[in-house]
Amino acid sequence: MQSRNALLGFAGMVTAVAAWSIWGSDLFPAQKDPSGDPETWSDSELKRWLQARELLPASNAGRDELLKRPDLNMKPRLAKTPLTPSIGYRPERICHQYLPRAQKHWRRCAATAPDTEKPYYVTSPIFYVNAAPHVGHLYTLILADVLKRWNGLLGKKSILCTGTDEHGMKIQRAAAKARQDVRAFCNEMHQPFRKLAQEADISCDHFVRTSDPDHRFAVQHFWLLLKERGMIYSKKHAGWYSVSDETFYPEQSVQWALDPATGRKFRSSKETGNEVEWTSENNYHFRMSEFRDRLLIFYRQNPSFIVPESKMNDVIQEVESGLNDLSISRPRERLRWGIPVPDDDTQTIYVWVDALINYLTKAGYPFQLPGKENAAGWPADCHVIGKDIVRFHCIYWPALLMALDIPLPKRILTHAHWTLGKQKMSKSTGMVVNPFFAISRFGVDTMRWYLTLDGGIKYDSAYDNSFIIDKYKKGLQGGLGNLVSRITRGKGWNVRNAVETGRRSFTDELDRQFCSCLQQLPVSVAEDMEKLNLGDALAKIMNVVYDTNVYLQHTTPWDLKQPKEQRRLHEVIYLCSESIRICGILLQPFMPAKMKQLLEMLGVSEGSRSFRNADFGSDHNYGQPTYALEGHKGVLFPPVTSHF
């Protein structure tokens, strides 16, 4: 009995840990955590982990105070029975008591709370740690970050979640190949992805690791609720399994392939080209076939659920052709590195079920606190994913959520791939571009701008250094950079004077047309961003930059030197300054650091840089630079040093 009470007490504290995640704290900072598997932590290590998060006070008196906190509702769980060493948490022990009530409350709040109380929540996929990141990972992160920053520009609180997928056969084999302990391997290999997010100026609020304790708790709880609803059953499964794709393929989706380097014939997936192996095993299945009609109804009611439309049509066609039940576990004897099935230690939860739930983990699943129901953002406003994982996110994930009546994500943006030498970038083949080298060479904002502008949504895009250099010279150095330099460093005028005296009703036809273009730009860009057409939105801003240079060249303000021409000079410089200001504001989500510099060069105050300030003529106070304009510091986009 004492052992059972200890188990319940420990499970209750894990409940508190999961509840704490609603505030968005990083639950597993490496510098404060004990090492090794959480199930092997001693009493003192567990207490240290909880105390670091202010969940377990150091003194017994503080512990008593914790028991009385009504917001955590912990009194039934945290009995004063002392903790014993090496007790692993077992969510099934408390599932029939507290957790169903928490789940019901969480689901109700997520479904009914007004959108005005919910932050904008955008996610990238979590990345496999079997190899280092490439530029394709960078592209996905940038798209998610642009969406987050755009909604911040609109005045919304915004949350971005990214991270690493550290479980599965692929990771287990990669660690064995590297002759490393698998946990040590993951601790090392997740670091480049965290570093990439930092160097790419990705404003992520959460970096989730699927080996984190809070995620493990969420996954096992999700599993138990599926089981309670009769959505899981056990049977023998046989089929072609791809370790690279971590999925089974039916016979009709498999073909013979030939390795040109060795001449070896092997079976591969028609979809991805990755090798498959015949597998026969006993495991658990999810009754996904029962959700065919519900999914089709949902797709019809939400026609913009998947972007682009072509991917939506592909998904509908696949679901209409019929769904099979989904194998959602692997025998533990084959796959030891993963989250164990909570009530069957002979099975490991399927890596994709594990991975997809990460989006819920950092949204506080399965707990919500009074007054904090939507603080973490679920349902997600947008999942950003690559086209190779559409099936998992657009079919499996909605079906799993429907099974528990959890609200579905609002949108899923799928993007195409970057190719190198007309082949898809792939960690397994070594056909990759190192994103750290690219950022170091061209600069982080140049890469953010280029990948968003030229990256494919419907179709793959070719990557080449010469393409970046050509675009940079035309768009940034010769386009925006040249325009900013000519206006802010012009010898014959002063931007502040132009802002003060150049604002009036314009009579020149060219001026009126240009003014109309500037007035329409923010609305047009916002429409594209709402449709998740990020590249189109960026192209529209750049087109106005090019048009401004044409306008400047046509009006030749450097020739307006006579006193009677000063009024006209101020009109021209004001219109050009307004164009730079409006474009600079709208470009902030794409190039945050460079646009900060641009707006400082133009003298736009920090409080006047939101989307509402992008209206033509809305700011009368700028024009006095707060950034050095002389010398190399005043050059927004310096010349490139090579041509390839």
C-alpha cells in the first residue's frame, strides 16, 4: 500500500509538471537536469528537477502550501508519503481519477474559448536527429518564423514551436552505427538543430525534444484515452516497412530498385525511393478506417485546411480510396528506443504517433488551469511541413485528434523541396547544403529573404549559389539597398524636411498612381499572408521597391535645385521615403535584423513599426536617423565578394 501511495504521489507531481508547461516554460533545460533516463532518477534528483521549476518547495512547510493550491488541485495526489528512489511514473495509475476530468476540461476550453484569448500558434515539424540539418530544414523554420512574426506585426501574441524527433528505429540504428549510447547520441545530435534556430533568428518559444519527460507523459496519456474509447486493438501485422520513412507501405506502393554504385537490387517505396524491408510482428492498431467519412466531411467543410490546393486534392483522393487501420506500436525487442506503451512493456509506441503529439505537449496537453485555458495556443493556427510528410499530418493526425474529440489544427502549409543538381536534398544520400555555411557566407537575412522568395510551395526549387547572388544583386543590393542609400544619404535634400513639408494632395498623375500603389500594398500583402502565400507577399513588396527606383529615376530629384523647385523636391522625396518606410515595416517578418537597421536609418520610432503604421501618411514624425549613415555602416546591403 505504501508503494502504491508513493506511485500516486509521484504521478501527481508529474501532473503538476505538465500543468506548469501552460506558461510556456522550457521543462528540460540541460544545465539544471539530472542525467540519464528519468525512470532511474533518485529521490534527490527528482526533487532537484521539480524544485528548479518551483513545483516542489525545498521545505516540508512549502510542500504543505503546495498541497493547498486550488489552481493545481493537487491535494488528492500529493500525499505526504515520502518519495522512494527509482520510482518511474505510471500515468495509467491516475488515468481513471484526475486525468479524464483534466482532458474533458482541456477539450472544452480549447473548443469554446474565443479566438481573441488565444495566441497565434504556429509549428514546424520536429526534425530527426539521425544526421545534421540541411537548408531544407532552414526553409521550413523560416516559413514558420515569418508567419509568427507577421502575426506579431498584426498585434497578436504569437507562439512558435519547433524541436527534434529523437525516437524510432532510424535513430536507434544511427546511434548504433556511431557506436554511441542512444540517449547520449540524441543529446549531442539535437544541438545543431537548436543552434540553427538561433543562428537563423528563429523566434521559437518552445524547443521540444521527444525524449523530454513532459512529452512522454502527454503521449502515454493520449494512448490511454484512445484505449479507453476502444480505438486500439492488438493483432499480427505484416508488411513492407521503411526505416527511413518510419512507416509501412502496402504491396502496391513498393517496387524493385537498383543501387547504381553496387548493383544491388532492393525493394523500395514508389513514393520516396527509400528501401523497405518485410516485417511481420504483433502490435497495436488504431481504428483509423472508421474516420474516413468524418475526414471527408471535415475536408469539404474546411476547403482551405491544406495549402496548396493541389495537396488538399491529393489527400481527399487518398482518403476517398479507403483507409486501413494504422499500426501504432512496434515490439520492444526490435525497438527499445521510444516511449513504451503504458500498460504493455513489450511494445513501443509508433514514432509518428509519438512525434505528432509534440504539438499538443507544448500547448499544455492534457492540462489547463483556470483562466489560462488558451494561453498556449491550441488549436494550432498553422502546421508548416514538407510535402513528404503530408499523409501523417493531414490524415493520421486529424483522425487521431477526432478520436479524442480534440479540436483540429486550423491550417496546414505544405511546401515543396529544394533540389541540388536536380535531386532532392537528402541526409541519407549526402546531397545537402550546409545551412550554417550559407548563413555565414550570405548573411541570415539574405538567406531568409531568398528562401522565402524563391522557395517552392507547389513545385520544387533548384538551389545554387549563383541564384542567390543574382537575386541579391538585383533585389537587395541594387534594389532596396540602393534606394535606401539614395534617399537617406542624398546631398540635395533632407528626409525630415520632406516629411514635414511634402505631405499634401498630389496633383501629378505619376504621383497619384504611385501614391495609390503605396496605399494598396499593405492590404494586398495581408491578403496573401492570410492565404499562406508568403512568397507572393514578399514579391509584391519587392515589386514596389523596384517601382520606387523607377519613379525616382523618372522624377530626377537631384536636378531640382532651384528655390521654386523645392516644393516638388519635397514631394518626390516624401513619396520615396514613404515607400521605404511602408516596405520596411512589411518586410520585418522576412528580414528582422536588416529592417530594424533600415527603419533606424529612416528615423522611424520603435513604437511606429506595426502593421497599422504601414498606412500611407500615418507617421509624421520620422526622418531623423538614429543609425549611422556615413561609411560602411550606412550601407544596408554591401557588395558580394564572389560570383559563385
